[in-house]
Amino acid sequence: MRRDNTCERVEKALRECHRRVPPGPSRDSACRHLNQALAMCLVSLACPEEFEAVRTLCSTAGTALKRHQCQQAQLSLSLCLSSHQHNL
């Protein structure tokens, strides 16, 4: 299965959640996991290498070197996402 199909399914589920749950804190709570899943999916499509580096390097605490590598990976991901914003 292609990754973009997964994003489409998550987006559809999020739309359905928004349709079913009235606006407000209850919707925020009920749809939060779908919102996060869609964001992660879209970021992983836009910047797959950078996303994977952040996921790998920032998932657990570690040494000063690992924290530095995590920060560098986060910066790379941020730059990658910024480059896509300029193309919109």
C-alpha cells in the first residue's frame, strides 16, 4: 500500500470525526489523534529522510551527542518543510 493512500484514509477519518463531533473542546479531544496522524503522514511524505532522522534520533533520551544529532535533524526537517511552503 502506498503511503499517500494512508494519508487519504486518515484525512477521510478526520473529516468524518469533524462531521460527527460538534465544534469545541469535545471535538478537539475526539479528533486529536487523527489530526496528529494526518500531520505526521503529510510530513513523512514531504520530507521522508528528514522525518525518519527525527523519528530515530529524537525518540529517546541519550548522550549529549545524540541530543545534538536530534537538534540537527529537527533543523533539517524544518528547512525541508520551509522549502515546500515556498513552493505553494
